[in-house]
Amino acid sequence: MVKWEEVLALAGRLFLAAIFLAAAFGKITNFDATTKYMEAHALPWPALLCGAAASVETLGGLSLALGAYTRWGAAALAAFVLTATLVFHAAADQRIHLLKNFAILGGLLLTIAFGPGALSLDGRSGR
């Protein structure tokens, strides 16, 4: 019988994954606008960084959704979120985005600490 805790862990991972997969899709489909936004924040190599960000978000999001290599995926996403937060959301007018990213970071840290749960590929393989 499936425990509620397992279902909640799966739901939490899926909610976290959704924001990263949606963000990656947005970067890919609006690549030029995203690189211009990065240029406006004085980032070097905006096309390279945009591609790297979309890759991290896609792979990390899939890792969370599937529960495969979940702690590694969550750690990569946590590093990404922390970096993006410091670069793009440190200004006073970005406080809601800053706090939202802290909440996401909290979910990722919980995933790293407690793992993906039994309803995951990691849970099935004993990772």
C-alpha cells in the first residue's frame, strides 16, 4: 500500500520540476529575448549561458520528475537557483522573486536531505 508521505514527496518533486521545465521551454522558445535580458544584466557570453541554463533546468527538472539521480539534480538546480537569484533578483524591487526563489531553494534542499521517496526511479533502485 502506498503511504501518503510517498505521494506527497512525488507531488512535491513534480511541482518543483514543473517550474524548471517551463522555464527551460521559455528560454528555448524565446532564446533571443532571454539573451538580451542577460546582456542587460552585463553577463558575458549570454548565448552560452542561456543554453547552459536551459540545459540545467531541463536535466534537473527531468531528474526531479522521474526521481532519477534526484539528489544530484536537486543540487545542480539549487546551485543554479542561488546563482540566478544573486544575479537577477538582488535588487529591492525584486523582493518577491527573491523570496520565491528562496522557497524553491528550500524545496530543493529538502529533496537533497531526504531524497525523492519511494515513488521514484531512485527509490526503486535503492539509490
